[in-house]
Amino acid sequence: MKENSAEKCIHESCPVRNVLARFGDKWSLLVIQLLGRAGTMRFNELHKAIDDISQKMLTVTLRTLETDGLVSRTVFPEVPPRVEYAITPLGESLIPHIEGLTRWAHENMGEIMKRRVGEGQELAGGC
């Protein structure tokens, strides 16, 4: 019997599963989206733009995205050191997909929230 791609992705070694696990956190897509819009941002600018992220979590998220090649980090030899983050071409290629997901979320959030309220869950804030 021939496996289709959905069946292959139930295995731990599945590339789709591996990549989606990286973006399944709370912050990565937001950081990529912000850098995609702004081009380059300093750490404090990112931290202010995502006001409910801790400094530690932003640092971890940026390091992970840098490791995966989606974000670049440039340190300028100044006193104090200036560090800028920018989206890479690989990260830029992800932006249209994030925008599609964002559109889908905006189009369907009303229906999702109605169902959550029906299940007794609280309404979430907007973005």
C-alpha cells in the first residue's frame, strides 16, 4: 500500500511536522511577520511591538529563528553594542503563507469564538 504525504507526516521524522513544530509556539510567526513588515528592527523595538512577550522569550524566539535561517542578527561594533534583526530571504518566502493564515483567522474568528463561547470558554482579545 502506497503512503500519501498526510500519512507520512504522522512519523516523528516528517519534515512538515518538524517545521510546523517550530512555528507552533506563541511568538515565532509574530516576530517573522513584524520583521517582514519593518525589514530591520532592534531588540527593544521588537519587544515594544509585542508588549506581552518577556525579554527572555523574545531572546529564545530570535535565537531559534536565527538558527533556522529565517532571521539574521547583525552586531555593530559600537559602545554600547547595537544589534539589529532582519528577515532573511528564507523568512521572506514564508510571509505570504503567514498572511494567508492571518486572513483565514480574521475571516473565521467569529465562528470559532461563537463555538468557544458555546463551550464556556472566554473570548480572546483581538489583534
